[in-house]
Amino acid sequence: MTRWMILLALLGVPVNAAELAEVETSLADQTDVAVTAYNNGLALVRDTRKVSLPTGELQLQFMDVAQQIRPETVSLQSASTPGSVGILEQNYEYDLISPSKLMEKYVGKQVLLENFSTEISTGRTEAELLSVNEGPVYKVGEEIYLGYPGNVVLPEIPENLIAKPSLIWTLSNQQADQTLEVTYLTNGISWQADYVVTLARTDASLDLAGWVTMNNQSGATFTNAKLKLVAGDVNIVRPEPVMMDMAFNGAMPAAAPAPMPQQEAFAEYHLYTMPRRTTIKQNQSKQLALLNGTGVACVKKYEYRGQEYFYSQQIPPTGEEHVGVFLEFENEEADKLGIPLPAGVMRVYQEDSEGMLQFAGEDRIEHTPKDETVTLRMGDAFDIIGERVQTDYQVFGGNTHESGYEVTIRNHKEQDVTVDIVEPMPGDWRILESSLEFEKKDARTAIFHVAVPKDGEVKVTYRVRVKF
């Protein structure tokens, strides 16, 4: 024996890894599984299994893990007897059995061709597999055959191919019966929030139903899993994965209120614990109830918005433009909400004259804390038109510009409306004169609140000086 082999023997370490006892564990041994999913396609899996292990050193094959596992994040510990299991070596095996992989492993080796037929023989024939590039090439006797002259029969499965992705550990174990808890991060599990907003006919209140849309492409199924969701932008030191957009785009069916998730602050994010366990199948998109709010007070707003460049140059008349429509409500407990809303798409529906719900628009919200305002752009108003004409434009000293404007709002609806003319003012600005009082929303925005009667028209004129 070499010097190092003698040393290993004195230390009690097996010289040949093949001498180690080998144990396999699969989903049949699983006693619990929990999944914590993040917004960025990442999930933390906690897999608990009850396994009988020999004491001493052994090799454990932990099967049925996600194919998109990040091996560097794996952790194993004994939940039944903490400290009784030590990891000596860890490997992730993902060279899975497939027809193409089997053929590649047998290049240069003998195989059998079944139902192989020539003028002199029929049945099984020995052949050498020469290549599988662009199709198999066989040598039978002194002749070369291309393609598939018969069914290929292989004598055995190569040792370095496995049926399922597996973690392979070399362990030092002190306890025979173990409950092992394995945690790891995996890509391929994503979630997003989808919301259904049912707007009252009066436009004064709404019902809000929030749903979690989950997509699992991790390569594993998680059966009866405890599910947690983290809302927030968790920093990950890697490029963002390209995720398939499998979001549910239709209206959720009406249903009796379901138990809502428990919500708590976690680090700088928000954690939602789903009230029921669920099975998350591979290649599945599913929806889970997230929240419900009824009778939430809201306001529909109409907005006609200008542009910053209007104030630094001459502009032609804009012509007829449709006014934007917005829906606004407060995420407050007093308005039947008051919980953090994860980022997602809110789809608005409203009843028509026959009481049938019709789609009225959608918009995406960012993560919205409680006690903040939610504003949704629903689209453009069909019956409310705006026009803008620059009536004057002058430049003083190169950096001071003075402009005059006439903005016309026409309302063809059957009821009075209020339209906000929103003017984004650049630089240092001052409105010199105006036909209507304005609100200085902030240092860069002036708003004219214009009451327009049904089938009526209102003109607003103003003059502004801007210094850049």
C-alpha cells in the first residue's frame, strides 16, 4: 500500500469508495415538504424524509429533487438527532437516462440489433455502434449500416446514468433511524399576483379578489406542500432567468370566500403563508386565493395630460385626443383592505345594462404597502375629447420661454364629468394668467380641475413662463 493509503486505513477511512454502504431515498420516504416561492423565479424547498441508515460512513442517494436545483445551496441536517449526521462529500447527479444518452454511452461497443434482416439471416445480430452523429452508424461483420436496420438492444444501463436527478452524499452517521431535512434553492418556480376588480355601476365602489398564479417548471412535483410566498425584490447574484409567461388572463370564477393567507413582515419583504397545503405539479400553472375586499370606496378620474417639451418650442395643434380614464382607491383598512398588495395585474370588470360582467381594462401595479393609493389606468374615454392649441410662443434671452395655450374639453356623455388637465412643467415655471384656478401638485406639475357638463364644452386658457 502507498503511504497515503496506509494513513487512511489507520484513520478508519475506507480506501475504496465502492466499499461504502449505499442507501437510496425517494419520495416514498418523504414525510413533509415546504416551498417558499419568490417573485423572481426562485424557490426554497424544504424536503423532510424518514430514512434508515447504517452507522459509520455511507453513501446516500437522495432522489426526486428538482432538476433546476442550485447544488451550491443544498443543506442537510438531522431533524431527529441534531449533529448526528456529518457530510464528507456532496455531488449532484443529473445525467439522466434517455435514448440519446444511452446510445452515446455505447459508441464503440457491441450492441444487439433485433429484427435485423438480410438475405441470409433474420433475428438478433451483433453489431458495433460506430457513431450517433446525425443518426446511428453500425458495423455488422465487414459491412456498415446507416439508420435503424433493427431495434437496438443494450445489455445494461451504464453506471454513470441515473433515472432521476439525485443528490449523492458521503455521510458519517451516528444514528440508525434518521429524519433528514434537506433544504435547497431551485429555479423554475415563479408566482405572481393577479387581481379581479368588479366595479359597481355607480363607479363609487369595487370588490377586489386577489389570486396567486403559480408556475412550476423546476422539474419536480411537490405533493401536499406547505406554501409560502415572498413579495419583494430579493437581490440574487446571477442573471435573471427567462421565465415563460403563463399568467392566467381570464376572469376568476365567483366563489365563496376562502380562508386568506397569513401575512407578516419578513426582513424588508412581506411573507404570505397559504392557509391550505397544495400540490404543485411539474409543468403546471395554478391559482390560489390570496385576498378579498368588498365595498372598497373608489373614484373614477379623467385626465388630459400634456408633455414637458410643449414649453420649450413651438408646437402644432394636437387635434382631437381621447381623455385617459383612471380608477383610484386607497389600500386602507377603513376601505376594507389595508394589507400589502404584491405586484401584479389588476383586471377591471363592470356590469352592463343586462347585469352581465364585461371587461373594462387592466393595469399592472407594483408592490403596494398598506395605506398607499392604488391608481389603475383603464384606457381612454370614448366620449370625452381634448384638444390643445398653442396660441403664443416667445423666447427671452435663450433660456426663458413664454407660451400661451387654449385647451378644450368636450363631453359627449349623458352625465357631467370632471376632467383633470395635467401639465408637467419643466424648470422654474410661473403661470402668468389663467381662466381657471389651478393646483400646484408639486414643483413640476400644475393641474386644472375642469367641470364639464353633459353634451357640453369648456375652454381653459393660460399663459406660462418657464426658465430652464
